[in-house]
Amino acid sequence: MNIDFQDLSGTFTTFDIVISLTLSFILSAIIGWVYRYTHKGVSYSQSYVQTLVVVGMVVALIMLVVGSNIARAFALVGALSVVRFRNAIKETRDVAFIFLVMAIGMTTGTRFYLLAIAATIAICAVLVIMGKFNMFKLDVQRQVVKVQVPPTGDYTALVEDVLLAHCSDFELVSTESARSGALTELYYTAQLKKGHKPATLIGELSAVNTGQRVTVLTGYDQTDI
């Protein structure tokens, strides 16, 4: 029985390995710093940024191994398909950064070094500009209002009368049972009228819901609930 070992080193040189991994590390680290600089909110994760850098290098390594061999490409796809990621992405922009480092890893791994450098500079510049000038920001700020009321009586009408007095518009999003049916939770999205304060709204809602819990969350689109 003859066993034939195939030497894959002929598909790439030591220089290719060093330059691809080094360049993917540098460019992925730049992307990580841009992510940190442009990040807003409270969900920043150092582990996520470090993962971005590692993903860029790993993809570059994979592309070196695959080369132009279709059989190896399908073999790697089959091997990687068993991996399952169960961590939820907290912000949609985080997905864009994952795709970006993967693209940089692919370009460095296939030895398109100039393209990788140019793409990193161009896309990172766009990200910095959008973050610096706060582009596409919606100036209208809405609130989430959560009110607990007894399940009996017409408390919904009383709550909505208060919202009508303090909000330019509001909408009932959901109604849920709480404390094994002892209370009902009403969820609204609302926009306060100019000059009206959340504290005043909370005070008046507490006066009509028999002192049950009232929560007003402002800027919910930028905060993890």
C-alpha cells in the first residue's frame, strides 16, 4: 500500500506567509482602532475587537491554504460549517466590521496586497467621516414608556390620557401579563412634547396607576435593553 504525501508548500513561499499574516494583522488592527474610535453607546467589547484582528489573520491563512485548489476550498467549507456561533450581535454595524476584516483577510491571503491597503484606507476613512459628522442621525428622539396597571378597571384609558397631555404622539406596542396575572404591563413608544420632562410624565402616570411601577427609557435605539 503506497501512501503519497502531497507537499503543499509549493503553493506559497515563506515570504507569502510572513507578509500575508503581518499585513492582515496590521490592517485588521487599524480596523479595530477605527471601530473603537467610532463606537457609540455602552456595548463596547474589547473581546470583540480582538476577535476582529484574529479573524482577519485566520481568513488570510485559510486563503493561503486554499490557493486556487477547488477541492481544498470545498473541504474547508465542509470543515468550517460545523462551527456554530451563538453570541448575538448587539449592533448591526458590528456585522459590517466582521465582513470588512474577512474581506481584508481574503485579499491579503490571495496576495492582493495593494488592494487590501487601499480598501482599508478608503473604508476606514468613510467610517471615521460618518462617525465624526454623525451622518444619517435622526433628530427626533423617542421614548419607551412601560406602565404597570391593575388588570381590572379602565386604567389603559387613564394612562393614555396622561400620554396625550405630554406626548405629541404615542403608540401601544404590546400588552403583557406580569406577576402571575396580578398586573398588566403596557409598552408604548412616544415622543414628548417640547418642554415636557420625563420626570413629570412619570409622576403623573404614577398618580393614575395606583402607584405601580412606571419606566421611561430615552434613547432606547442606542442603549442595550
